[in-house]
Amino acid sequence: MMETNVLVKEYVNMKEEPRIGVYVCHCGLNIAQTVDCEKVAELASYLDHVVVSKNIIYACSEPGQQEIKDDIFEHGLDRVVVASCSPRLHEPTFRQMLKEADLNPYLLEMANLREQCSWVHIKEKDAATEKATDLVKMAVSRARLLYPLQEEKLPLTKRALVIGGGIAGIQAALDLGDSGFDVVLVEKRPSIGGTMAQLDKTFPTMDCSI
Amino acid sequence: MTDVGRHPRIKLYTMSELVDIKGYVGNFDVKILKKARYVDETECTSCGDCVDVCPVVRPDKFNLGLSSRKAIFVPFPQAVPSAYVINVNECLGHNPVVCAKCIEACDKDCINFHMSDEEIVESVGSIVVATGLEVYDPTELDEYAYTRFENVLTSLEFERLINAGGPTQGELIRPTDRKRPKSVGFVQCVGSRSARKGASYCSNICCMNTVKGTLMLKEHYPDMDIKVFYIDIRASGKGFEDLYRRSQRLGVHYLRGLPGTVEEMPDRSLRVAVENTVTSKLEIHELDMLVLALGIKPAPSTQRLQEILGLQLTSDGFFLEAHPKLQPVDAATRGIFYAGCAEGPKDIKESVTQASAAAARAIRLMHDGTITTEPITSQVIPGKCKSCGKCAEVCPYNAITVDVKKKTPATVSTAACAGCGTCAAECPFDAIIMNHFTDTQIINQVDALLEDRPKEKILVFACNWCSYAGADFAGVSRIQYPPNVRLIRTMCSGRVDEKFIWDGFEKGAPVILVSGCHIGDCHYIDANQWTDKRIKKVHKKMEKLGIRTERLQLEWISAAEGVRFAQVMQRMETLRQDVTTEEIAETIQILKERKQEKGRSKKRDDIL
């Protein structure tokens, strides 16, 4: 039954007019020295369903996030596009921000203006700004069709596997074990100890390794 | 070490390796192969009676062949578990006629030649990869003559010689005459920081390891003449500079410049020619012994483990972390963490620090006994499903069940689904929705990108884990490439539906690139093999329709291949420039006609 519920939600959301907020991050100068962030934000404001479009010095900073959260409440935003760094870096940050603003975290879309634009087209400011505009446009077009998703909680096995019984494996196993978790420690050789066991005194303390 | 052996919560499997893994974060089933030890480790008291009678003598690997051991042996005195082990390849055999002397000698009957390798399955919630290192083999650096002259030693051999528990009880002697050397030279950066042979990276530990070695020598033999040949001394850790200074104060001679040649003199001492780059003069040094400060390489098991666990490696061959600054101990795969040299060369203190961090990250994941799954999973629209079974066939996780005979619609187990989206891409009836990466969401992106001046743009589909990460890596490294490239991220290249490609060409894309993890490195077991098959299929269709197949490219780019990513983008740009406006217009026409034809035949089918 749950499956159809989500599908229904998708249809419902598509019939509603989305209200999108776009935030073009300067990342200090990391993005802004190559990309004309003000221009990108302005061009994004003309896109359909974009209610707010701003440029922002550091979107991930506390004041940056607060500004976005305030906008969500003030303008009734239901989708957020953050054009900043790679989603591989800050997607969790901004998803959390949406949660705090009472929005489903999956109503976020990111455009990668740093790793995939300003940093790789440093000397081509116009082309980079054009690309940034396109990336934001693509993100907005995708954001229009985003719909809320529900996370699921599953039971978990409270045990850890540690592969390798050198100093790192030993320390990890002991820390886990001392914290009350069962540990399976797998070592290829007949004894644990690894390379460390072969060493005499070790720096910086100059004491015995074993 | 002994704490591990005694710890009530730690189950230790030695002589064991991970061979397979099933499941997902929070609930992994790992298969471990435990090789036979032929000695009952719980019963063995390490009395050593067996060793006395064993007739087989072999070089002791732990001491790097500087001493010998028997076929039944304990790896080193402090070994954990404290139990003997038989190297069955060296042992003469358990047949009493042949040998079996150890069996007779063992009062506790610990030795059992009927032991066999075991396969054990354990359930775990998280994994810490701490596979360590291998030292560089200096054989290929012929200028240092490691294989030719016996008094040229590696740093690890030196360690064993100055170790009180080593083959000489800590007495440093020359291998050739077993006399204490009067002068010792250390050569730094052996196998590190070289563009020519060995690795290009700094191995991090060798400078301080040499400084430590010189201090030990000066402590034992204050009159010994010690020289260190180096490029830079990197003593950047806490307290390291003090040790370096102490070594200098004690009279250790630090010389900037690496030896060019090493020759042996009639008395077996060594003649080292080195350009001192401070004075720019060629110097000749006569030394009784030379120690090569070996660099660190990834452990030999790294590659195999990377394949089993679906992890990524850097171009140096170490494991790649999810983020170098913010997630330095996390793998990109959730629930897997790195500790120690598996992730990169590091010293003991750093290894311990990282191991504690990895443990804390694992605890953070596991502490409340539940795991929150990402809802980026696929789901079937029952009304559209024709129960053909294609989705179940392509799913790498066996997460889809469908009864082809009874014609019941497919169902997805959301717990098992990892969200690659291959099923949605392969479903011939559009009956599967890939949440968060739906057909319409992606097509909207394609259309937005190609709305304005499509001819100038390069459309690239990139998988989250490898190719998109590779593009990020190019960014972090500031590697420049043509600015008309536009990436669309999918979780896996397996998600790239044929219709995204047709839509792209129909909207005027000159060229399209589909990129994913290398075959064998797919984050979703082997979902990218379906990408490969699909692109081949589309190429055939393009050929039939009269569209140049070069316009659709498939490339495997890993997360570490930032340079290659940029090269591929350059190549795409060259390909794009070859595509004319007329060619694009013709393609659009062809595809429109194809669509109409398809529409007509569908109507016909519906009527029939």
C-alpha cells in the first residue's frame, strides 16, 4: 500500500505549483571569483516557479542556513536549490537544514558550481557564468518534480568486523570492544601485531612497540 | 596485543581472510576463510617441545631470513594467540613413517593434521578496514645494489638486527663478517618521492624511522660514524624536530643528496658516491653498512578487498576516503571505515588516532541498534507491470521478486534495494519508478540543458560514486577542461535509460557521454555491466537509423581519475566540433519519424 501512496503523492505534488527558492553560494571567493553569482541568481529568478533567488556568501554557514530557513517560512518555499559545492560534500548539511525548516529533506537539489564549474574553468569567467546559469536551470527543472520521501528505520547488527590485526586494527577492535560492541577481528597471519611487531623502539616516545 | 587476546568481546580469527560479503549497511553477512593451523590454539601452551624435535629448518620470515625457524613455529615470542603453527608446505607430513615427531612430543595432543580450512559466516553491522602495508622491494633500484652486496640492508632488516628480541639480541653486526660496523649510512626515500621508480608520494614514516635508528645506534655505540643521505628531512610531527635535533647533536651527519652508485670494496665495506647538493660537490663515503629507508606500499590484499567490498582506490593504490577533510575515515560505501596504512602511509601515532576515529564512526552508526535507510529505492507500479522478469534479472541485490509464470506484478524489497536504478532503466514497460531519480526528473534536466544553443553543449551522465567523484577530484585539483560540459548525476550508470539518450539527441545534443565506475569496481556490485550492454544496444540502433555512433560515448572513470576525467572531456569536445548543424537537424528528423512510427504501431497494437 505504501508504494501507491508515494505515487499518489507524486501526482498531487505535480499538480500543485511548486515554490522554489534558489541560493547561489559565493563560497567566499572560491566560486565568486570566477562565476558572477549575482547574475546567476538574477537569471534564475526569471525561471518558472522560482519565488526567491539570492546570492549568498557562505550558504553552509550558520547565518547562511538561517537565511534560507527564514525564507522557507516567510515565502512558503517547498523546494530549495542550493548552487554551491558538490552534493557529495554538503548534501547532508542542507538536507538537515530542510528538516529543521519542517520540509522533507528530499525536496533539496544542488547545483555543483565549485568543483565542477569555478575551479575547473578558472580563466573563463563568462563561460563559467554561463555554465553556472545552465546548471542552476537544470537543478530548478529537476527540483520542480521532486517529491517527499520517507526514510525507514531497520534493525541493525551491533557487531563490527575489523579486517587486519596490525596496530590500527588492534586499536579499532579494542575501542569498539571497550565500548560494548562485539568485534570480529580477522588477521591473515598466524598472529596479530602486523608490521609494528617487527619494529624495535618506536618514535616519538622511543619505547617498545609491542 | 595481549589485551585483544583476552578481551571478552573480541573474537579473533587468525590465518583468516574475508572472501565474500552479502547484505547492506547495518546488516552484512561476511564469509571468512580460516586456514588450518594444525595446532589447537586454545590448548597449545607454547612449551616448545615440538620445535625441539622438528627436523625441518627454514628461514624465519618474521626476521626477514636473518635467522631460521622450524616447520612448526611461533611467529614471534609475544605472538597472539600464543600458539604454534605448522607450515604444511614445509612439514614432512603426519605419516609416522615419514616424520610426525611433533605429534609424539606434544603432551597435550594439540597437534592435529586432520584440521582443514573452514568457512565461517559472521553477521556484522559495520566494517573497519585496517589492512596495513607492504614495504617497497628495492631490487629494481640497482644503484643501491641491495641484491648484490650483503652489507646493504633494508630498514626493516636493520630493525630486526637492533631489536633485543631479534636474531642478534639487539647487537648490530654486518651480515658478511658478523662484526659490528664502525660506520653506517642511511639512504632516504627508497621507493618514495621518485618519478622514475617506486612511488611518487612521500611515505611519511621513513625520515623519523631513520632518526630513531640513528638515536638507537648512538645510544648503544656512541663512537659509531653515522651518515644519513636525504632529499629533505620531514620531521613535521609533534616532538619530531626535537628527535632530529638530538640526533644531530649526537654527531649524526646529515648529507643532502642521494647516492648515485654503491660499490663493494675487497673488505666487503661499501663505497658510496653522492653529490652533496649543498656544496654541489661529488663526495665519496666509505661505510661498513648501508641501510635503505624503505617506503610504504598498499598491502597486497588491497585490490582483492576493494573488489569484494566495492570500494575505491586512489591512483597510488591506497583506499580512497569519502572526503579527504570532512570524512577522512569513512569509505564512500556506508558502514565501512578505514584505519591505518590501508588509507595511506602513516606512523603508529596517526594509525592509532585514525583507528580510534574509525571505531567512533562505527559506534556512531551502530549505537542505537537501528539504521535509517535512504529512501532512494525503486518501486513498481503494479498496474503497468507485465511480470516479464527483466527487473529481477538485472537487480544486483536480488531485491526484486516476480513470478513470471503466475504473472503477479514484481515487488521490490526496499531493505535490500540499494538504489542503482538499473531495473527502472531496463523495464520495457516503464513500470518502475526510481525514487529521487525518476524518468521525468532526469528528462527535465536534459531538456533544460538543451533548451538554449544545444549544439555548443556536451551532455554527460556521471555516476555518483566514480565519475561524478572523478569530476569533483578534477575540481579539487584545479584541472581545467572545456566549460561547455554539463553533468547529470545518477547514482549508478545503470540508471541511464535508453530514452534519456534518445531524448538528448532529439533535443539537439551533438554528443552524449555516459560514464561510470570501471567494470569490476561498480558500487552496485555489477550494475554497470548492464550499462555496457545497453550502450552497445543503442549503438546498434543508431547505426540502423543512420546516426553516427561516435556521438554516443561510454567511458569508465574512477573517483581518483581527475586527470583522465579532464582528458575525456577534451576528447568529447573534439568529437562535438565534428558534428555539424545539418547532422543534428537530420538526427532530430530521424528520431521524430521514429517516434511517430512507434506511436502508430502502439495504436495498432492497442486496437488489435
